[in-house]
Amino acid sequence: MGDVQISNWTYLDWQAHEDQWTKLLEQSGQDPLFLSWEWMTIWWRVFGDKPTNSLCLLAAHRDGELVGIAPLYLSTTRRFGLSVRSLQFIGQSWRDGNVISSEYLDVIAACSQRDQMRAVFVHHLAKAHKWSEFTLSRSASHAKWSAAFSSTSSRALAYVRNVDQGRSYQADLSRGFEAFRNKLGQSTRRSVWHLRRRIEGKSRFECIPADEIDEAFAHLNRLHELRWGHPGFAGNRLQFHSELASRLAQRGELSMTRLTTDGKVVAVLFDVRKGSNQYNIKMAFDPNVVHGFSLGLILFGYALEHAAAQGVSTYDFLPGGGKKSDYKLHLSQARRDVATLQFVRGALLPALYRCRDACGWLRDSLVSWTRFASRGMTLSISALALAVGFAGAPEFEEGERCRNGRSMMA
């Protein structure tokens, strides 16, 4: 670790290192979208750049070469009514429903050096920064960061929490759409493939050109409101995605598609393509157009077929569930477990969280015990009623008693 130098990048330093950032990210094998320079810079400009926040963007160099990046910032927030300095990744604001939340965040470093870079950055943060909370939200590397923090000398006055467990889903398109389709269950295959014949002839699947991005977002919001009661993106969220989409479209990395029926837009899919990965950001459709099958699954079928034809090997549905069914589970062949790591330190905050978690554990235990006891009492009453029923029954021949016994048990 001694040969690695850590420096704090200013905003101007950050903007001046786009090429080095992108090169290191390509070498790292880390997520190419949510850790990309454009995603994080747009996120910071739209959501992060405010008086309560300050950049804590750490860069690691070895012999003058950039070998690691920890894209962090400090935020002043409140926990238990206390003012807390929270250290978070650019692209997230934990427990803040007003911002876009990014997925799969982590340190940017070569795969062989990733564990070392986490340890280097944690060691630096433990000594050099005044903060009470470190939060890594919805990440697949939460266990790695937990191990890195647990090895620090400050762990005696600290508490590590793993919360908000979830799962993301990915479709495997590496062998083409036909191979993917054949892996689906019979019902799902029917929904995404066979049922499309019902709309063929009057409906069209189209790629949305770059000069129609604003119109596409307007249709997406209209359709989303029909089904969910609110637009998909509004305010800063719409600003973020509109700017991101425009920038990605210039590089051919935007994949917005639509279904039209009788000339009217009835479904819109907003995807982003990075290399061989494609991410489903948002989908919306008119729930009143067809009945008896899902227009959303039909659109996904078209989009997955188109993605496979474009060389996409992994289609990421990202975490989250559907309104009526877990469609991501049925369309996927791979899963990634994600969770939020929260590392709190100091004399008071860890104690407050320990007390809160202990109370939560006790509450859950009591609920489980109550359900078990209620179920046991119900079974006991049922058994007693059955016994009384047999005891009070008239005499039957043996065969007739068995038939009546089975009837009572049914």
C-alpha cells in the first residue's frame, strides 16, 4: 500500500480526467454505465451540487499512473434528529426519494487490484476525514466493503449494517434471441413471442431517432401516468435522463423503442446500451389498449430480440419488481444480490443504531412467535373439534367409517 498516493480531486480535476477515468473503467471490468464519467458528472450537476454537499473524490496513483478512483462526496444529513456527516458514492443519496439512485457502485480499479484499492481508500478515509457514516447503497460489493471497514483500527467505536437487501435480474442473450427464447417457461415464452401475432398488422415496433427524444419522454410520462398515476420522470429526474439520453445518442448508446397501434404510441421502452450490456431504465405502456395479455411483455420481446441482433449479450432489468407479477424473474437467467452497507462510527450513532436494530429484531421475533402461536392454537382447536365429532358419531360399519372420516378431513 505504501507505493500508492491518494489525492483529492476538485471538480475541475474531475472534468479534466474524462479520458483517464474512462480508460481505467474499461480496464476494471466494473459496471460501464453507473460508474461512467457521463452518468456521474450529470448526476452530480443535477442532484449533488448543493450547499450541503462537497466532493470527496479520491484518486490513487502509483508511479504517476492512475490506478484507482473512489467517487465519493460528503453530505450533511440527519439521523435520529442528529446532524450527521454522511460519506456516500456519487450517484446515490440514501433514503432520499427525490434523486435518481444508481446501481452497482464500487471503487474503479483493475480487477486484480480492487480489494487492495478498497483497503487503501478505507485506510485513508479512516484517518483523514471527519465523517460519521459511510453508505454504499444497492451494491453487489457490499460484503467486500464491509470486510475492508471491519479491518480498520477504528472498528471499536463503529457498527456495520447490511440493509435493504434486493436482487437484480439479467437475461442471457449471448447465444442469440432464439436460444434465450427457448430457455423461457412456456407461459412466459407465449407472452413475449407467440402472442405478438395478435397485434401484428396493426402495430409496429420502432427505434426512436435522436431528434425525437423529448417527444419520446413525453409519451413515456403519459403512458406511465395512465398505469401508475404519476409520470415516470419529472423535475430533476427528467432533466437528468434527458441530458443523459442526448449525450448517449451521439455515441449510439441510447436504445429507445416504441410500439405504435393505428399510428398511436401505446408503449415506450427507455434502454441504455454500453458495450455488450443493455440496461432497462424505464418502460411504460397503455393498460387500456389490449386485454388478455401484457403489452409490456410483448414490447420486451421485441426489444430483447432487437438487442440480441445488435450484439448485446446481457440485458439487465435492474432491481425492482412489477406491478402485478415478478416479470423480471421469469425473463431472466441470472441474478445479482445487492444490498446497502452502512458503516457508522463515533460514540453515539453506533449505539443508537444497535438499539434500533435490537428493537427491530425483538419486534420481528414477537410477530413470528405470535403467528406461530396463533397457528398452533387454531390447529389444536381443529383437532379437538375433529375428536369430538368422532366421539359423538353413531356406530358405522368399518368401511363406511373410513369413507366418512376422509370426508371430514377433506
